[in-house]
Amino acid sequence: MIERVVFPSDGETLVGTLFRPDDATGPLPTVVGGGGWCYVKEIVLPHVARIATEQQVQFLGFDYRGFGESSSGCRQHIDPWQQISDYKNALTYAENRSDVDADQLGVFGISYSGGHVLILAANDPRIKAAVSVVPVVEGYDNMRRVHGEVAFAELERALVQDRRRRAAGAPGATLPMSSTTPASELSTWPFPRIHEVFHTLKDSGEAERHEHWSTMESTELLLNYSVSPFLPRILDKRVMMIVAKGDNITMWDREIAAFNEIASPHKRLEILPSVSHMSLYSDQRDTNIAAAKAADWFASSLGTASIGQ
């Protein structure tokens, strides 16, 4: 059963999709999931949701403010703390539904939101379990590594110029998410493969609302993003991190280091040897590998593993 839902978040209206097992009765454990950098809920979350419902776990995927069907006067603006607040408001909406077991809530995130759910696990006591897939864990180091010294200096100059424009009252600039010619065109994520995958998804209709750009300020905010201060505060949550071996987009070595900083003994690291960051979006087989591991984790963590067995 698939239901379109609408709920408020800090004065905006967010749109989501609730996936519920067809034969379910009564309140169920429920997982909330948001997208990564600059894309909408239709791309990965439905695959995760459908596998989760096989484990008798509901899944609520939603669009952040400014993306997809959700409202906002500032489109394509990625403020990680606003997105984390959107997650919390989605959890609040979920816990007030009669078909949700409010004592069994989880969160799922991939890429940028993979970092968000680690922060949420640290500071939202309602969350019992989290799955973080190929997360962004350290924005500054991530940007510096993927751009290289010369291009990173150019990026910093562009961000300063944008701040000066906004301070003077002019509209802020925008920046492509990625580029097919990263040596000559500045973008946030300088990988032609990202451009290829997301444009293919958009052209196919699977992600028709995807826009391949964001405000330049979004990238400036990314430089100040780090999950490290929060990881020692995750004491009793059940956390799974799924890492793609050789992921050069969100730095799999830094992801593993971040996993080791999580204080909770109830954690698991899954390293997928033949999966890349982008194949999780472009290849449904790889998406389903990660989704199945996530669903099993939520089923065991939220008390549904024995249902139907």
C-alpha cells in the first residue's frame, strides 16, 4: 500500500510517500528516509521501502523543503541543519499516526543524508535504529580531496564572491551538482559519472523532478559539515553503516574511520566489494543489495524479525 502524505516542517509543507505492507494490521515499526545531495525521493528510497515492507516495516520517504513537491521560496538550497530538522518533523508526523508504532522508529539515509542520520541518532532520543549508506562524513576534507588543491582554491574564491554578492543584496549564484567537463567547469561534485547517472534517471522518468544544480551557498554550508562531534554521543542506538569499496566520492576510508568513532556497541559495518557510490543509484541490483541489508537491520533492530517466520 502506497500513500501520498503531506506534513508541516518549520513553516514549509513537505510531501512524502508512506509504504505499508498490504496485509498489515495495527501500528508497525516505521523508518523515515530523506534523499542525498540535490535529488528527490523517487530514486533510491522506493527500492529500500519495498524491501523493508517485506519485513513488516513501514517506510516514509520524503522530499526536503525546496525539493521535489515540497514547498519553499528558495529552491535547490541545501542547508544540512534544515534537512535534519525536516527529518525530525517527519518523525513527529509519523509518531502521531495511528498506524505507526511510535516506540519503534528508525532512520535511513544515503550520501549526504547518510551523514544526517548519524547526527540524528546522536540527538533524537526517539530513534531506535539507523542505517547510513555511503555517507558524507566530513565536508571540508571531502571537497578538498575530490577537487584537488588548484580547483579547491578556485571553489573557495567562488564561494567568497558569492557571499559578497549576497551581502550587497544581489541574488546568490548557483552551482552545477556535477559536470561532464570538471577541468573547465566548476561544480560541487566534479565527477562526470554523477552527471551521467542523474541525467539518465531524469530522462527515463524515474526522477523527473531532479534538478542538477543547487545554490552556491549550499556548497559553502557543506564545507562546515562534520559528523565527528556527534559520533561519541551515539551510545545505545543500533547503527549500520554500508560502505562501497573504493568509493572516491564520499571517501570510504573516512567513512570507516567515522564508523569506528561510534560509541554504541550495537553497530555493524558492511563493505560492499563490487558496488560503487553511483551504482547504488544506477544499478537496481546494487541498490537492492544495500536495501536488503538495511531491511534486515531494521527488522532485527525494531523487533519485527520473527513476524511471519
